[in-house]
Amino acid sequence: MDAHQDTFENPFSMDAECTNCAALCETRSNVVHGYGDVGAEFVFVGEMPTESADAAGVPFVGDEAGERLQRILGELGFARSDLDTLEPDLQNVFVTNLTRCHHPERPPSDDEVVTCEPYLNAEIRMINPQIIVPIGQRALEELAVEYTTRRPDSFDVDEEHATTIRGRGFELVPMVELDRQTDAQTEAFVEHMVENVFSRDYRQTKGRQSR
């Protein structure tokens, strides 16, 4: 944890009672803002909180998809806690979503993604990471608009999985959705991170110095 933060959960004290999307206020249990190390060099971004994340108020916990991500983070040295914990002990990584509220029957609408965009942009701006990991097609397309010069519809997360995409100020390392990710894809992602990201000076993207 960064020396200047007191909590992993919603460390930037964003609005925990947000009412910007009326339809989601009726379906959610919690507004699930980002979680992790505010001094992180790596940010993982999904599409929306799952039902389990909504119940816990913490992204990527409480279900098989969350445990898969926690296993990945552990193998990369970012997590120091049990896979099934609801309060992961993270270092050098921050996890968040495009949107902050769970709907049990549908993915976020375009309007809901746009409405939540200031939360995500603020997290990324304040953290200023080196590497952003879009989890799934929707996250990849949305982040491509902001951080690459390619058209969003030119990306296919299955093809881009476990590759590095040069962006404007950041590098993107896309990942297939956790709930349909195979063990082979998980292994390929970890291998790419270790052999192609950790093995070089990825910090040159923004010219930052080691902490």
C-alpha cells in the first residue's frame, strides 16, 4: 500500500451514494469504486461490478471470476492474500471498472458508461500508471478511444489478449473476460506480463523513475 493512503477500498473517497443513474440505484447494493494501491504502476479495468462485488463493495471478489483475477495478481506478485478474500492485500496494482453499479439483468448502457467515465478518468489521472489492463471487449474498446490512435472497432480482445498495445502515454495489455477465460489464456497472460513487460523498462512509457 502507498505510504500516504489509509485504505485500499475507494481510496480517493469518491461518492459512495452516487445517484447519477436512477435505474442502477434500484438494483445495486453498493457503489463499487476502485480498490488498491494509489501508487500503482498497473491498473486493471473491467466493465461492471459482478453480483458478488456489488455485495462486498469491492471489485473482483467473491466469485470464480474474482478468484481467477486474484490468482493472476498473486502470480504476478501484486496480491499477498487468499484467493477468496473479500479484502485483497494488494501492492503496485489498482482494480476498477468502467461503471460502478451492478445490474442483474444487463450490461451497462452507453449512457451509464459515459456517466461513470469521470470516476475512472479521475482514478487513472491520480494514479498515473504505466500499464492499463482492459478486461474484456467493452473495456478494451472504451480505453482504446482514450489512449490509442486506433479505431475502437479495430480491436478484438480474443486476438489482443496477452499482447502489448502502445498507447498515448500508457501501454495497454488486454485480457479476455474473466468469466470465459480459459486456464491456457490465464497462463498466456501471466507469461506475457513476466516475459514481455516485467523483463523490460516499461516505465520508459512515461519516463517515471522506480519507486
